[in-house]
Amino acid sequence: MIDKKHFKVFKDIVGDGNIYDDKAHMIAYSYDATRERFEPDCVLFPRDEEEVSKILRYCNEHKILITPRGAGSGFTGGALPINGGIVLAFEKHMNKILEIDMDNMLAIVQPGVINMTLQKHVEELGLFYPPDPASENYSTLGGNVSENAGGMRAAKYGITKDYVMALRAVLANGEIIRAGKRTIKDVAGYNIAGILTASEGTLAVITEITLKLLPKPKFASSYMAVFPSVDNAMNAVFKSLSLGANPVAMEFIDALSIKAIKEKLGINLPENAGALLIGDIDGNVKEEIEFQTKILEESFKENGANDFKVSKSEDERKEIWNARKNVSQCVTIYGSKKLNEDISVPRSKLPDALREIYKIGEKYGFSVPCFGHAGDGNIHVNVMVDGSNKKELEDGHCAIEEIFKLIVDMGGTLSGEHGIGLSKAPFMDIAFNKAELQLFKEIKKAFDPNNILNPGKMGL
Ligand SMILES: Cc1cc2nc3c(=O)[nH]c(=O)nc-3n(C[C@H](O)[C@H](O)[C@H](O)COP(=O)(O)OP(=O)(O)OC[C@H]3O[C@@H](n4cnc5c(N)ncnc54)[C@H](O)[C@@H]3O)c2cc1C
């Protein structure tokens, strides 16, 4: 609990109307998408980097805890103030697009800018910011960088880290640092922007982000293919990519998820569908789309696809994506609580990984519908349990732990998108050895010796 005497200092820094400690605000800033609740002692809305610096310097001197927060859409508890203290929120003031540099094709933004705001803004200028987490309409770029968010377009365009050129950030002691440059090449010094990306608010507070932009592709279409089995679909992924297909997205939906979609949305899909692949193709000339479509169609059919559809209009694109966009809510037919993990494996391991995941589900008696990004090896695994049944919940968590061990043994990782935060902190020693964990701790200590920045997250 912060001594209220400090509030006067914070008010002097951020000004009236930018500090709150009333119950309504404490509740509003106590949550994220994990639905766990931890109330802070106060929330501050800094107006600029200088104020962030003053707040951190003061908090460091008085050992007051700080949790930076974007939109609170994180799935692993990163923005939760688990030990109270201050929530530092950027949505009110530090939410501006500062510059679009057309010649160098980059954007400079404050951390509170919403992902979709930047996407729309640059598209009006003929440019393109590809990272598109499904939370793009509300998650912030500060949160995206801090979680290294990815999206459907990752198969072709990569994830947030591939676009971060430079950052400005405030260290725990209030010092302001610049990491990276506007240049494409920069090999001078450690890659601090790289270390801060995915650091989940544990190392520094990000106050400015320089992002690479691309030219906006002129043409796009969507495709959907139905396969008899997961193995057929995965082989089609490998085959088509090795033949030169370069789809923007290559999304996978398994048989259990297809059944749920049919039941909940009434979408007309074949009874015996074992897996679906859905995605987009883009390019600057129509011939490129035709070439990509041809490779996909041929290699999908060679690998057992019994239906291959390509959109001819925007409406048809929406219709194709309907199944994928709504699958997450549909799988709740299998249980009231979804223990949802976003494991990632080398793409070639996906068929084995899925086979073993289903076996773990069978062992515990749970349905485990899976869907996700086959093009980049990142799959959403949903262990479905009865949330009101304590034993099922415990068993569900045991199943998750087994899945994590399996994935790490296959050369994969605990999280392809959502980060570690609070939820996955207990599993860090499955994924990292002692020396690696110690290195993380030393890095944390170098940035934040008094452990005031988001303590307890990522197992730190
Ligand atoms: C429906 C839904 C769909 C989603 N889909 C995807 C998806 O497709 N891909 C994906 O990757 N994620 C997805 N997510 C998860 C989430 O949206 C992302 O992790 C997103 O990047 C979080 O952004 P945010 O602004 O909400 O950050 P928050 O949740 O507020 O914070 C996330 C972390 O960033 C830190 N942080 C925030 N701002 C700063 C800052 N300025 N400086 C330092 N640290 C900071 C916080 O302390 C916290 O640790 C989804 C979430 C939901 C609810």
C-alpha cells in the first residue's frame, strides 16, 4: 500500500485530473484479459516522457512499484498490479502518431496509440503496418512491443519485433535512453531495443516507438481449403511453402473446432472435414495473385484437399474468414472454461505436436480443440473444462503442464504470442535452464536494481 503522502508529489508531476485513487478507477485498472483482479493504489496518466522520468525517479527512490499498462488486453496478466502500487497508463495523453517519414518509410508513435489507428492512418498514405493481433482494434503499440505481439499476417510479414527500429524508454532510475535508430542497418552496441521488445514492462517504460512501414500491396484475395485430416492439411502447408507459395496468412482449424463452428454458427462445411486451411494472398500485380493461387490449389489438391475456394469479392472474403474469426467463441460448446495456450513449434513438428496434444486430452478426458497459425507454427490449444468443477480445473492445469513439456521437448516454446506475464511464470523452468534463468535475472537487475518495474512477472 502506497503511503498517501506520496500522492501530492505525483499530482505535482502529472497535474490535476491525471491521478486517481478512487474505487471506480482502482477496479477499472485491476484487470486484463485473464480476468484476474488486482487493484492498484493509484493510476497515473503522464502527459509526456519527462513526467514519466520524474515519476520513475521518485518511485525508485521510495521503492514504489509501477505497472505500465496499455489497453489491458493481455492474456497473461502482464498489466496486472499484483502487488499494488502505481498503474502508469498511456491512453489519455501519450497516444499520438508523432511522425510519418515517407522517404524512410517509418512511423514514430507514442506508446498509447492503438494498433488499428496506425494501420488506418498509414494505409491512407499508401503504406502498410503489417502486425495485426486479433486485438488490433483496441490493443496499444506500447503493449504490442512489450508483448512482441503477432497476428494472422505473421506467416508472410513477421511479428512486431520485425518492425521495431528504435525505441525511447525511461529506466527505473528515471534516466531516458534511446535504443536503435531510423537506419535500416545499425550494428553499434547491444541491441537494447531487441531486449526491451517482449520485456513485458519489467525492464523500462517505453515512451516512443519507431516502426518500419511497407508499401501497401495493391491486390488481395482469400482462400479456403477442406482436408480429410490434420496430417493432410499440414503436408499441404509444407509442400506449398517449399514450392514458393508466400501467403499472408495460413490459418488452421481442426476437426473439433469445425464441429463447434458448424453447431454454433451453422456454417455449411463438409460433415467429414478433418481440417481447414484459410488465408490471404496479396501482391502488387494480379499475376502474382494468380501465381500464388495456382501453387496453393495444386499442392493442396495433391495433399488431399477435397474443396478449394478463392474469393472473388470482398463479401466472399468476409464469408471465408467468418469461420476463423469466430472459432474461439464457438469452442465453448466443449466446456464452460477454456484453458487457452498459444504454444509454438517449428512448423514441421505441427502434425506430431497435435497428435500428442490430442492424446494428452484423451488421457484426462477433455476435448482439446486446436486452431491457429499453421503458416508460422503457432497454435492455440484449448483444454476445455467445466469451470465450476475443481477437480477438472486441477486436471486441466496438469494437462497444460504436460503439453508445455511436450512442446519444449519438440524444440518449441511456451508462448508464440501472449507472453509469460503471471500465468506462465510457473512454467519458465520447463523452457529455460538454470543458467538462462539466471541471465534473465541479471538483465532485470541491471535495468531495475530495486525491482520496482512490474515485479513478479515473467518469473522475475
Ligand atoms: C480478443 C483478444 C485477441 C488477442 N489476439 C492476439 C493476437 O492475435 N496476437 C497477440 O500477440 N496477442 C493477442 N492478444 C493479446 C494482447 O492483445 C496483446 O498481448 C497486446 O499486445 C497487449 O496490448 P495492450 O495494449 O492491451 O497491453 P497491456 O495488456 O496493457 O500490457 C501488456 C504488457 O505490456 C506492458 N506495457 C504496456 N505498455 C507499456 C509501455 N509503454 N512500456 C513498458 N511496458 C508496457 C505491460 O506492463 C504488460 O506487461 C489478444 C487479446 C485479446 C483480448
